[in-house]
Amino acid sequence: MRERYLLDWTVGFSDDETQKPAEVVKSEVPGAVQLDIAKEKGYGPYYFNDNYKDYLWMEDKYWHYSGEINFPAIAGRIFFVCGGIDYKFKVYFKGELLYDYEGMFTPFELELTDKVKDGDSIDIVIFPVPKSCEYPVDRCQANQSCKPAVAYGWDFHPRLIPLGIWDETYIESRSDEFISQAAVFYKVDEVDYSFADIEVVVDGEFNDSAKLKWLIKDACGQIVLEQEYAVSEVVKSRINDIKLWWPNGQGNPYLYTSIIELYNAKGEKVDENINRVGFRTVAIVMDEPTWEEVIDFPKSRTTPPITLKINGRKIFGKGSNFVCPDVYPGIITPERYVEQLDLVKDANMNLLRMWGGAVVNKKSFFDGCDERGIMVWQEFPLACNRYEGTESYLKVLDNESKAIIKKLRQHPCIVIWCGGNELFNSWSRMTDQDLAIRLLNKNCYELDRDKPFLPTSPIMGMAHGHYIFREPNNGREVYQIFSTSNSTAYTEFGVGSIAANIDVLKKIIPEEDLFPINSGTSWEYHHAVAAWEPNSHLTLDVVEDYFGKSKSIDDVIENSQKMQAAGLKCLFEEARRQKPHASMALNWCFNEPWITAANMSIVSYPAIPKKGYYAVKESLRPMLYSAQIEKFRWQEGELFSPSFWLLNDAPEYFLGDNVKIYLRIDDAEHYIMQWDIGTVEANTNLQGPTAHYIIPKGEGSEMKLILRSEKNSGLDSEYFLIYSPLDIKEDEGTRLLNH
């Protein structure tokens, strides 16, 4: 059986591959060279003020790791095992070059049997950050590598480009015979989904006399399949009465456990491989009416499919874009993933888009998605660049994409492969004829053909944007923007807001700069000002237009987050109202890689929910009463005409209810109407009545629209709106109440 031994690592830098470092420091592995140097030299935290600038020089150095091997003499075979090194590197042992590779997502192992003794060391040289050009100093420099482009600087990420050993790395002892990998493939019957034909493919090093035992256990530990066979045999079987893996809100994400045991000629168990299996089918299909859309001559193709179909059931994709949980992926722990994924599940989300500008996460992330029923749209590391199909780039992309597919294809959470982010547009200028896209499609087909592949996001029919509450040129709010749109999927949209609370801001902004908010300070370094437009991501001018001049930083926090929450509630519910033509709503974005002063995220770093998070959670309940509202700001005496809906993504029938609707101004609730609802089919929305009501007089600056159930308070909804009174007496005779 296997045993693991950690190495004692040091790291230093030089200006040349062959030049030894002048000094070395202790290194944390997995981690990043920047963090090791900062700790040793006493650098300030990279997230405070503009300290990140002190780290920039490190991207252009050669980094020399040395890992001392300290373990007692052991029997068996010895391997150096590494989950990933960032980015281009060479591995040496006793001066001999063992491995030379470019790319961070391909794990590797090197045999050291009969070569290694206690006190030896593994030496690794990591090359400077890949840059295809000297200028401009931005993401364009990543267009000939598989390095995540976000690290080169983005509107929510500083220019801090990690280098180092970023995934699990260790010495491992094994028996003479062992399993390298085992992959379980299956086909679920698509008539009644009651059984699965299943096959296992095992690679490793073993004698012909060795035997394998294959066990499948259910979630309670009961054996549902048990087979013994020779290593030369191809094993196929069938499991009846299977329990299916379902996305969050649609059923139980049921997981089985596959165990492959290896026995030598003496009958001794010498190795095993354990993986989890979730039985489900996945497809992307057309919304049926789309086939019938009238296209006059000359003809073109119909809008491409984007409706997810899981286990024969069409499912509305509700969720978010998930970005790097940290600037330095090497320090992301399973606990960090759990913390964030629990928030994802609790927010009633069922789908995360893994944005192509970011890192491909570690195994524990995908394990967490499997367990929680969170579907994953996984993009390859291409984003907002023209990735020229040079032979050297295509070679790296081929190796890295194959490694990503093989590593992730066993996870039931993976439901979509995608070439990358925003590649078919004026700033990237790629098309489906680019060799990189054709290569990725080929690899996905050959290695995992039963999952859908998209060349990029968005493609025809889908949409990205907008990313502000109100357009500066015409004053249109999100209420008008989305209600007049007609997209098949909204895979990016957002509203910015300030960080979650004052304690978060104090971690990044010096006390003297907290208020008022100015450019050229930490507010700008941390993306509140001039992130991509002059006032983004905070848009303080819009916040103060609605709420009045801010008197303190507390005012900014409160009002900015209120505006984001109202905007996201509108956007998600409007997208859901457009079902089935629209089949997906994913806001930009869920999390952030470092502490931003303002961002479109709904969770501040590391996992602190904003008001917007709770608004999204309310809007993504499987069933809820929803209001379609014309605008955000209202005045006494205006005609208020909200329309009402039952939004229903649940797999159960809705059995009827009575809903009373009120408008609250100050502490007074004004009754508007009652809506009586009968039975509604599962997974089906219901459009209800529209009210017409003259807004009465009040004294405050806010009002709420309230939808209150008589039978099920879990479906109640409230909508926060801006209100202003007139200096005239309310005319009660003008009140108009219709159904």
C-alpha cells in the first residue's frame, strides 16, 4: 500500500536559469514564491493599500526550489508526485533533468526507485511569467500560454501573477505493483432511467497474474456490484434500480463509491483506487418553440441550443460566475471551498460557470460540487484574447486541455465544457474556425463526448451584460433593460456595490482615506473607482442620486448594497420570467480573489455575504411570488402598475394559494389587491394579474411592495423601492384599484 512523505522546501531567485540564487528562504508547498519572499522579507500584506506593487518584480525572475527528502529506508517503489507547478519549469534530481514542461494543470509523477536516499533533494527551476509581448502590460501578454489571464490584471484582480508549486506535492512509496488511475464510464438508460451499463478502465503496473476486485457501494455503504477479474480483462456490468444524481433543488445529488482493489499473485491486497460516481444524463437542447421561429428569406440558422436537460428533465440554470477564490491558488484549501460552496447551495443556486480567465480549481472544489448538486460549466483557460494558433501554443493547449478533461470528467457536477470567455467579439476576434477552438472541441469529443461543448460564452442568442444599475447615456435602469431583452441565456450580468462591511474596508484602506472616497487612493487600487469606467464599480454618483449625499462611509456601505440587492433581484427574476425561451441566469460574479473596495461580487473575500447575496437567495427559491416593476424610484401620486408572477422551477406541482399584495410607506401598509391561484404544473411559471394603484402620501424616502401568502409564507416576497412625497394633499378619490 501507499505512504506519503512531505519534503522540506526552500526557494530562491536568480536572473538566469543556470545561475544559483544568492540566498534561499523556507517555502510553503503548496503555495507561491511571492508569499515565501514576502514572509521572509517582511513585506506588507499584498492586499493592503498599494502594497501589491512591491511584489511585481518577482514575475520576471527564475525561481529555484529545492526539496529535501527526509524519510527512513523503505521498501517498494519510490515516486515524486506533483499535482501542478505554475508555470514553465524543469525538474532535476542529482543534476539529471527528469522533466521539462510548460503548463500548470497537468499532474505528473517521476520514479526515483533505486536512485534516492535520505537527505537527497528534488530541484525545480521555474521560468519567469510567460509574456507574448512586452507591451501592452495587460492580459494580451497571456495570449500564447495557458496561464490564467486574470492574473495579468483585471477589473477585480490586481496584476499579481503567481509562480510556484501550487498543488499537492510529495514523495510516495508504493508496492511493486500499483494502480496509476481508474476511470468509470457509464450509460444510463434513457427510457425510464432505472439502470446504468457501467465499465471501468484501469491503468497501472502489474503482472499478468495479478487480480482486480471492483466494488460499487451505495450511499449507505451497501455493495451493489462486486466483481473479480484478471487485469487483462475488460469489465462491463449493469446496475439496476439506480438512484440518480440531481442538481440542487431538483432532487438528491446521489453518489455511489467505486473501489478498485489490486491483489498480487499471492492474493495480497497491494493497492486500491477510490472514486465517487453519480449517475446522470446531460444534454443541451433547443427550447422547442425556437425551431418554429419565423426567419424570412434569405434563411439563416436558428438560435443555438442552451437549455440544460438533466435525466430527461429540462432545468433552468440558476447561479453565478465563480472566479479565483484567491490571487494565489496554491493557498486555497478544501475548507475555503466548503465555505464558499455552502453559500452557493444555500443561495438556491444549481449552476456555476467557471470563467475562462481564472484558474481551474483543485479536486476538492469539484468534490464539493458533486456533494451539493452544483452543476459546473467548465471553461478552458482562454479569456478576452486572440489566442493565435501557433504550433508551440497548440502543443501546450493540447496537453493542458487533455489533462483538465481527464482530471474532471469523472465528476457528475461537470455538465458543460466551454472553450473560453468572450472569444467571438471585437476585442478577442476569434471564431469557431480558430485552431484553438477546433482543438478543444476535438479533445472534448474524444475524451468525454457525452457532455456538451460550447466554443465560447456568449454565443448567438446568449448575452453578457449589463454591469451597472443605470445606463449613463440614457438613464435606463435594469428594470427596463432586462424586461425588453430576448436572450436564450444570461450568462453574465451584474450590479456593483461596496464591500460587505467597514471591517473589510479597514483591511485594505488606510484610516485617513476611508471617507470621502477619492481616486488615486486605495479606493482605486481596489476597484471602486475607474475599474473599467470612471465611476465603476461603486458608481457613487448613481447611489447618491437615489439616496442623497453620503455623510459617512456607513451611508455608502448601506446604500450601495441596497442598490445592488434591488438590481440583482430584478435581474434574476426577470430572467426567470422569460422561461422557457431563456433557460439560464448567472450573475457576474459570486466571489472575489482578494479584498475589493467595490466589485460586482455578492460575496466579499473570503466568504462574507453582502446584501446582494441575500437578495439573490430570495430570488432563486424554487418557488416564489414575484413582481415585475417598471422602475426603482417612485413619487407620490404616480400610477404604480406592477405585474405578478409565480416563478416555479420545482419538480412538484403547485397546489394553489391566495396572495395579498400591499404597499408599505413609512409604517403604514396600503392594501392593493388579492391574487387567487389554482394548481400549476411542475417546473412551470404562471403569469398573474397587473395592479394599477395611485401611490399615496407618505413622509419617508423608501417604500416596499409586499407579496404575502395566506398558505405558504416561504413564497412571500418584498421589493425595496425609492419613494418621494409631494407637497400637496393626497386626493383619495384618485386611488384606482383593479385586479
